Amino acid sequence: MFEGIELKANLGLVLRGEVVALKGFVERLDGLISESSDVQLVHKHLSASKIWINEGDGMNDSKTA
């Protein structure tokens, strides 16, 4: 469907679970992402509070938090 088109996109994902389980999941996810040359982790945030995902300027920055 999108063959030959190089469109950059973002994926927001919010997971809920015990802190220890989430930390383990993130470590495995980091390993998986590091194996891919096509996907880059731009931002991650672990919090016991609400997490908001906002679209807008600067969302395609290549900074990793």
C-alpha cells in the first residue's frame, strides 16, 4: 500500500502495570528497538501520574528522553 513512500510517523503507546514489570518491559523494548535500523525511540517516560500524548511542533525531534 505504501511501498516506496518514506513517510515518517510517530506511535504513541501508553501501558499500565506494576513499576517493576513496566521497567522490565521497557528494557526488552529498548533491546528490540536497538536491533532495528528503521525505528528510533524518540521519547519514553515512566510515571505513576497521568501521561498525556500531545501532537504538534517538535514531535519529530530525534531526542531520546
